[in-house]
Amino acid sequence: MSESVFPQLEALLPHVQKPIQYVGGELNSTVKPWESCDVRWSLMYPDAYEVGLPNQGVMILYEVLNEQEGVLAERTYSVWPDLEALMREHNVPQFTVDGHRPVSAFDVLGVSFSTELGYTNLLTALDLAGIPLEVKDRTEDHPLILAGGHAAFNPEPIADFLDCAVVGDGEQAVLEITEIIRTWKNEGRPGGRDELLFRLAKTGSVYVPKFYDVEYLADGRISRVVPNRSGVPWRVSKHTVMDLDEWPYPKQPLVPLAETVHERMSVEIFRGCTRGCRFCQAGMITRPVRERSITGIGEMVDKGLKATGFEEVGLLSLSSADHTEIGDIAKGLADRYEEDKIGLSLPSTRVDAFNIDLANELTRNGRRSGLTFAPEGGSERIRKVINKMVSEEDLIRTVSTAYGNGWRQVKLYFMCGLPTETDEDVLQIGDMAVNVIAEGRKVSGQNDIRCTVSIGGFVPKPHTPFQWAPQLSAEETDARLEKLRDKIRGDKKYGRSIGFRYHDGKPGIVEGLLSRGDRRVGAVIRAVYEGGGRFDGWREHFSYDRWMQAAEATLPQFGVDVAWYTTRERTYEEVLPWDHLDSGLDKDWLWEDWQDALDETEVEDCRWTPCFDCGVCPQLDLDIQIGPTGKKLLPLSVKEPATGGNAR
């Protein structure tokens, strides 16, 4: 029996900020009796509650697992440093927010990494839980530490701390893993922890780092990655859920107790993207496109709103306006929830997929906030390099329509440090912002038009055509952005109407070290953690100096340094740390696309053109799945005025 640690925890809560985030008991949360279950998962999003609770991935797996007979899943999040200090002082272990049970009592700790900057938070949680940081020090009494999420497509920097990793979609994967654990436990745990890991590894779709040896060349590059026991596959393949309508999760979304980053109910309307933006890891690793049907979306929204009481629905995907029935979806939902004043939102919209009818449906029942677009590159040339096929004319036409229809604010996202980029490419961002404001003033006849320019540093990611590209140094990034800032501020006519937000280049260098790192980077992560590193994704907690000092203390023994991982260009022949993890993408195709980028050659979206042989569909025996279905959103019945219930 695993006892709740809440009595000890409760005494500490009056002494910390936002104690409500540690209390649990949210609407739609689940606490199952410990003894009635034989496989027990704790699921972690390695960040604060306010960021972790709305995470769709964790919410979906939590529900999928808890629906199973004899299986329980509880959630745990990173605790803030004030509570961490008190927990250490009073011997309170890392706990779940559902049953306040010690994380060390579970069979699995499943950690979802959407960014590499959560790695130190994983080590904090392991240490607080009393679980040895490194795999080699664990026994069969400790939970398996399993990573998933986008950063798990290169888990090598945290290989020393992970028992296993899953690449791709998690819904079916967690159920397969659960059955393997259940069988092993029912048989009396034969062969201990190693046997369990071997059973997982030989499925071919769970990566167990300890069963692979990495060999290096004299110059620091990898010579090969080889299995070190028979029966372990040379390559590990990704999981892909093909029929999203079969997995309509979350059915009962969690409603947070404390304020979170997203206060809305979200429905994922499709998975995957074939636009082919060369910088975008999410688009590359989630291929092929799989759409949820319009009726499936309607049912999920209906159930989710009834289960939560939220007043906004987010229609999520990598490019939501690209759903083949997005117009009908938006109109159908706006019609259905007009009386209830339920607002709809899309994440940032592609310039060339935006139209005013869609925008009007999205804002019909909610507030008309700003519109967000992501041109990504300031010049036409750099947009060809990154395959973001949006012209400045497209953008001006789109914002002209928006400003002419009553919008007052547009936000534009860009990146700095893209391959082959020059100062001039970045300075053209200022020209574009000026043109947007000028057009807005012209069509609206108003001067209160705003345009916010938001810029992030480009970080090359594994499994993309830019995985070979050199990263721009922090100093060069900062210098380029300073020139742009001066240009915008110096514009007397338009400068005041342009907001300018940017991240300095330092966090990007750390992210670059972690995203393309190999197992040798694990020593850096551990040193940063031991030096007090926590919440590296938060500007106020991030310390560049701490990371650089840790790197200088650990990497020279391997003959490499931070620049070797970040600002160095790779060659075709080089074995990349993640080559043995199969995202379905053909490495030769990625290389050819990298050469196309250098030649400024654009590639069409393969949803609407012949196949470009990226490798995903034939290799994984999949295909692109899109509508239209020809169906409408659920039939609408007239509401009875007296009841006020939702129409079905």
C-alpha cells in the first residue's frame, strides 16, 4: 500500500507561493484505489503546474491509462524551489497531485519532454523521489524512467538517466508497455529490471539506451552506435496512431484549480504537417497528416464543454487552418454555441490559409483579440531557404483584410539565425512591419494600428533538413537583433506602433547543445543540476553562465566543447547521435532538402502534389489521411428556452 504524503505536505503549504497547485482534486481528475491496480504510472510534465496541467499529451495518456482495468495513472509536476527546499528539510518525497503518493512507489515515471530545457527538472524530481539519478544505480525496486514527447526523438543527452524512451504517439504505446510490465510482474519479475527492459526493447519500438554502445572517432565524432546484446534491434521505430477518431481524448479534460497558461478546452483537429518548413521538427517527426473527422471534432467539443464548463475551445494542430474542413468546422461550432457565447481559437494561422470568413467565425462568440501570423523569415530569400512559402504580398493582403474588418492588432513571429541568413535578411523584418502598419492605417483610416514583432533564436533540431546546419553564436544573434531594434526605434513615423519582443541568443545556445547533443552532454546536465539549475525554460531562473561553466568543467575530457555541438556544420558522412532512432524520414531525402535549402529551392506540400519520397508513408506503411468527409457538424436541434442545456 502506498500511503499519501499529504499530511506532511500540508504543513509546508502555508509557507510557499501558490500552494493550490500542489493540492490536486481538479474537476475530472482520477484517484483509483492502489490495491485494485497491478500496473501504476506516474506521469510528469517537467515544468510548473501552470504550464504542465494544460499539456494535451499528459492529459490524453492520463485518461487512456485510467480507463484500463487494473491500471492507474497519477500526475506529478515540478515543484518550485521554495517547496523543494522545504521538502528536502522535512523529508517529503516527490509526490503525485492526485493521490499524493510518493513517485518512487509507482512502476513507471513517464516524462513528457516538449523542450530540452526541462532536463534539469527531471533530475530534481528523481532526487526528491529518492530514485538514483543514473540508470546503473537503480534496482528493480525503483520505477522505470521513461521519456516521451518531441525531445525524446534525441534522448541521448539524458541517456544516463533514462531507462527507456518512446518516439512518436503515446496512446497505443503506453498500453503495450503496460501489458509487458503486467506480464513480467505476474510471472514474479523474472530476470529483474534487465529482463523487463529487454522485453520492452525487443518490441522494436521502445528505446533502451543501456543496450546500445556508442563508439567515437579520434576527432570526437561518433563512429557507430551498436546494440550490446542479441535480440535488441539496430534501429528503433516511432509509433503512429492512424485513426484519430478512434482516440477521442481527452473526453473529460482536467479543469485547473490554479491559473494556468491556457484556460480553455482544447481539441486536436489533426496530427502531422506536410508543409515542409525545414526548421520545424514538429512537422517533420509527426508525418503523415491524419485528420480528425468533422463529426468526431463536434462530438469531442460537445462532451468536453459539458464536462468542464470552459468558455473557449482551442482547435489545435500544427497548422489548424489547413484542415480540409476548417471552414465548416468553425461555422458549425460558432452556430451551435452562439447562445452560450463559447469562443473559438486557433494557434497562429498561416498567412496563406487565413480568410476573413474563418476569422469572423472564430471571433463571432468570443472576443476579437489580435491575430498572429508566422512569416518566420524577414526576406523573400530567407523564406525560400526555410521553405516557408509566403510572400510579402500575401502577408500585406491578409493583414489589409484584417485591419479593414475591424482588427487593430497583428502579431508576427520571426526567427533570427537561420541558415545562410545575413544582417540584411533580418533588417527586412523592420521593413515588413512598417509596411503592415502603413497598410493598416490606409485601409482602416485609423492611427491606432499595432503590429508586434516577436523574434526567437533559431535552433537546429534532429530529424530536420537543418540537422546539419551551423547555429549562429549568441553574440552574433544579439548583434543582429540590436541592429533591427535600432532600425525600428529610429523610425519616427511608424516605430511607436511597432512592438518589439525578442529573446537574447544565450538560451538558444543551451537549447542547441541539448537538442543535438550526444551522451557526453549528460555530464553537463548533471553538473548544472548539482550547481542549482532548475526551470531553465524560465528567463528568471535560467543562467547561461552556469551552463557554460558546467560545459567547461566536463566536456574537455571528451575533446569537444559547446561550439562543437552548436556552431559547427555537420557533413553528410557524420553519424548523428539520433540516427538509430527512426522517425520514418529517409536521411538521404533530408540531406537533399538541406541542399535545396542552400540553393534556395522551394518544395511543395505533398498533400496536394505527387509524393517527394520523404520515406514516411512506405517505410511505416502509412498514408496521408485527409477529408473532406462531406458530413456536417453534428445535427443541430432547436434549443428549448426553458432548459438552457446544450443542444445535441
